[in-house]
Amino acid sequence: MQDSNVYKAPESNLHQAADGQSPILNFKRFSAWGVFFLSVITLGFYGYYWLYNRGRCVNENTDKKLSFVPLIVTIVSVVALNIAPFIGGSVLSNLFVILGLYLTTIVSFYMCVFSTRNRLKSIINAGSESPVKVGPILTFFFSHIYLQYKINQAIDKQSMNNNDRDSGETPPLQQAA
């Protein structure tokens, strides 16, 4: 008789990249326009879901894990910002509370966005011959929409590189050189 627990669920890493395959290929491709329109329709809340969902995917594909604390602080601050105007008290005290919550929301949101950007950048460039730039300025202004665009760009680039390697052909741009 074996000493192992027969009721224990089997363990395996399903997100481990195949030999020579970039970990970015474990991400799902989704249109950046889809991210934009879902963000507009949901009044911005899809952005928080996107950061959480992609953060989970990042944590499965890298050793440097993302913390979800800044994202939780952001969501709690947004909810508190919507409740704060209805709390009684003087106008001046409410103004300071709202200003503090607003600053907390902005700082924690960008902490989450830029930590996700840094981890994504390392994942994108892990199995790539040519590094992909993920610009900080575009990340600041377009956050999750821009990061989704870069994920799609990296997936397309890696898929094309894998297909070229599998077929043994050189890409058309390299044949002319």
C-alpha cells in the first residue's frame, strides 16, 4: 500500500512554455480596441479587471510576482471616492478627504500599472531575439490599452518567429540583405 494521498489533486505547471517558446505565448490575444471599448462601456472598471487578470497571468509566467495590494487600494479608493460626497461634515473636511482619496487612487493605480509594465517587459523579451520597447510615456497615458497592444505585438512577433523557425525559411526582409 502506498503512503501517498489518493484524494490529493495532481500538480503540474500548465503554463510552462515549451522548449524554445516565449512565455508571452501563454497570454491570450485580445484586441486593444476591445480593451478600450470595454473600458468605456464599464466606466473604467474593465481596466481594473484587466490589470488583475493580466497580473495573474504575469505571476504564472515569472519568478518576480506582482503584488495586488496597489490594485486593491485603488479599487477601495475609487469606491470611497464615490461615497465620500455623501458623508456629513463640513465642506472643507470633505474636500480634504476627497483630495486624499484622489491622490491615493492615482498613486496606487500607477504603481500597479508600472509594476505590471516592468514584469510584462521582462516576459515579452524573455524568448525574443530583438527586445520590444514598452514606453513609459505611452504607458502613463494609455495604461492597460497600450500594454494590451504591446502584448499582442509580442505574441504576433513570437508566433511569426516560431513559424519561420519551423518552416526553415528566412523572412522576406532578410532575404534581400
